[in-house]
Amino acid sequence: MNVSISGHHISVTEAMDTAVREKLEKVERHFDQIQSIKVILSLDNSGASDGGKKSHKAEAIMRVSGQEMFVQALEDDMYKAINEMADKLDRQVRKYKTRQERKKTQGAGRDERYQDTTPAEAVPAA
């Protein structure tokens, strides 16, 4: 799995890098077919001009075969944002994996409910 971590209006420290990689290990345990994950850690000042607190944002774009997943978390602490981002990504991965398994088990055939199409009244009595 290829993980790239970058910062926007913030320098990514070694501790932040380690925290992100440790949290993403949990995601990888649930789904091993991840091609790449791009994580962007940023300081969002949009609410600072009107007296609001500066907000830390953690975003992740994950590529799996045929699909991209995007998650974003805003918190007042960067490590809280990283934790929330990893939890959201983990939920999306488990949901995606469940959908893939459901498609495999259903297959292209018909459901067993549709096997007998003749109504019971139409069958002639012997």
C-alpha cells in the first residue's frame, strides 16, 4: 500500500506521520486490496476571521480497484482529526467490502424466490 502524507499551511511532523500510518494500518487489516492512500493534513482558518477557533482538517483519498473513497474530518486538535478520519475511512472500507462480498454471493443468476413461476391454482389436480 502506497501512503503519501502532505501538509497544507502546516508542516507535517514525525509524530503526525507516525500517527497517520498507525491509524491506517487498521484500515489495511480490514481490506488488503488498497492501491494507494493520499492524506492531506491542513489548518483551516476559515472560521478564524469571525472569532471562531482555528480548525485542523485531515483528508484522505483512497484508491481501490475501480473506485476512489474520500473522507474528511474537522477537529480542534490535529490528532483528533486524524483519528476521526481513519475511523471514517475504516467504515467506508468495511461497507465497500460488504457490498463486494454480497455481489459475489448473489451472482448473476436469479434469486431462488423466482424459480417456480407457476401459481398454485394453475396446476391441474390429478
